[in-house]
Amino acid sequence: MRLKFLLFGSSLIALAFIALSLTGGGGRSSEGERPLPPPGFPMDIVDAVQSQIRLETAPQRIVSLSPSVTETLFLLGGGDLLVGRSRYCINPEAALKVESVGGVTDPNLEKMGMLNPDLVFGITMGLRSEVAERMKQIGLKPMYFQQRSLDDIRDDVRLLSRIIDRTEIGEAWAVEADERREKVMAEMRTFWNERQPSALIFYYNPGGIFSAGSDSWPGSMLEALGLRNLANNLDSSWPRLSSEWILASNPEVIIYAPTSAGDVEAARAHMEQIRADPLWRNVDAIRNGRVIIANRSALVNSGPGAFTALEDLAETLQATYSDED
């Protein structure tokens, strides 16, 4: 059994908040498949910031400032095209051999220019417009992604596969990803048997507890898992939660998402503090041992690994509830 989560209160031991690493949402979203440019070149693309990009040929030199894009390039067999990456692009391990060009929001433009890339892939979260404009001024061609749902993640894999001329690989992966998601959704519908437990995702840093609401890809994972996301009622896709609101909302499940390396232990320490608090002790998720700590990247990196994280969460949720029977 593949379990990549730790549970408290169970016999099973199995941001810069979000802004630097989350890109950003359901089960199959109502939007369905996003229109994509047809395979072949020249190719005309409108990216997430509505920039029009024309590719005469497939790019041979790519800089990726997005961990999810970097992961996708390797998935598609295009890792050899990567000549530069952000310091946050650490998966797969082979990516570490590629030259680092700085951060997502503060890349070293001089170094990027010297690498002479055909395309620079970035994300809209944390985007600084002056950096994007400076890229264009020095002759770079930036392209931005924004992933708000599992559908977006799937379709970005499809789009990237067309951009690097690996369409067949991307389309085959997308079909498999949809099948995996549908299987999880069917399993969870049967498992819940018309129940829909309330849930919250916790991202914790010194600035407080944040969550993922509607119009976010982690929120879409909760939907696919058959959970009722309490943060959907809030105004922001990435709301900051007050203790008072959490206590009043009384989630039945809490999924704690560490945002950087080493944060699993910090998450455990924080949850132990909460468990010791007389007020928090009455929250359903804590009282019944339904606090799940995800692995570091499961709810942070919106790459193709999100579908594996979905399967792992489904397995862990079933094990958590089954332990009570």
C-alpha cells in the first residue's frame, strides 16, 4: 500500500507562503478540456496573461521558472531542452544538474540572457510585471501558466507536449490522468456512501494559516475526493484563516500541507500544539484523529504529480476512516 501521508490520532503512521511554489482548483471541472492550438508549426498561443506568442519551430532551449513546468518537461521526455531553472525546480533529481537562474519572482536576467533560451516558462502567481517587461526588453520570450484546477494541470501537460513536439506522449498521459481521477472519484463516492465530510487544507507559515478555496487546484482535489471544502465560502482562492473561523467551522478533516523541505516536522510540532489547546481539542478533525500531514510537494507543486497525490490522499482518507470501524 502506497501511503505518503502521516496521520495523528491513528494507528497508521504512514507561503514565502505558496507564492513561490504554488501555481494556481475538481473533479472534472465544468469547463472540460481547454481549447489548445493544433499540433504542428508555426504555432500561435495565448498564455495566461493574454500575451500572444508565435512559435515558428519547436523550442530547443528552455528556461523554466516553474517547478510544475520543469516536472512536466521531464515527464514528456524534454528534460534535455532545459538550459535553466529556478532554484525551486528540484524535481526530478535530474533537474538539479541544470543551471539555476534564481527565483521565481527574482530571476537573474543577465544569466538567463546568456543562456539564449527560445522560451522562458513562468507562473502568474507572484508574477512581477516589471520582470516580465524586462525579459522582453532584453530579447527573451516569456510564457506564463496559471493552474486553477486539475483540468488545468492536465491541459498544461497537453499544451507543453505540443510546444516541444511531444504531442502523442502528452495526449496519452492526459487520457491516463483522467482515468485515474475518475477511478478515485468513483471509489470515494462508494466509500462515502452519500456522506460528504467537511474539510480544510492548512498551509502554515509564521504569517498564519492559509487555505485553498474555490478556483484553486488543491480545492479541486478536495472536490474530487468527495469532501466539502469549507473554504469555498470565502472570497479568496487562497484565504488566510483565523482561529475563530476555523473553530466555528469545525472541519471533520484537516489536511496539513507543508510548503518547504523540513516542514513535515514543523507541521507535526504545530499540530501537537493545537491538539494541546482546550479549544482546538474540540474540533472534529482533531478529536477524531483525522488530521493528515501531506508530503512536502503533494499540495504545493501543481505539476503532473498532483494526480498521484490525489490517489495517495484517497487511500489515506479511506484508511483513516476505516481505522475507526
